[in-house]
Amino acid sequence: MDLLTVTAAAAEEIHRSMELGGSDGMGLRIAVSQAADGAIGYRMGFDERAPGDLLLQTRRVEILISSDDRPLLEGTTMDFVELAQGCQDFIFLNPNDSFYVPPPELDAAAPATD
């Protein structure tokens, strides 16, 4: 299982944001925090690599993750989707989140457990 999977749509939007924001050459830092109920919150921003950061390179994107955040991101998929007509945003499909429900297409691919 990969630590973090970035979809093609997410990578495309990250590249577009880098160009618009003049952040070429920087990595995208993904930081997480976990609430008492197990829900995971996400923060993202372009940043320089810090000592101890994990550097992932995928789809020509450099992702920076603090070693402290790694366990909460294990197995996560980052996507960029249309949530409502004309409203797109990044989403995180994270099996470590207590409120995670696999999308139907992922759930259908899972083996039956009868």
C-alpha cells in the first residue's frame, strides 16, 4: 500500500496552482490533525523542505509530509473532484479517518467477506 496516492486530476490542479501562485520549485506540504472523534483534518500549502520531512515525488509533484503525520496519511488517496456544479475541491479518501466510507467503485473491488 502506498503512503499517499495523488490522482491525475489532483496533480493537474496542483501544477496549475503552482503556476498561478509563482510557487515553482516548492513542494506541496500536506499536514494532518486528528480530532477526539477520530476525524482527520487536512492543511495544504506550498513550502520548502524541512529537516525530517518525507519527500514523495509523484506525477511530477513533490509532496512534503512531516514524519509525525505519516501514520495518519498511510493509504490515503488525494483527488480533485466536482463536489457540486461549478464547485471543485481537493478531497482525501483516508482509511485512517473514523468517518471514512469507501467510494462505491472502491468498495465493489473489495473481496466479499461472507
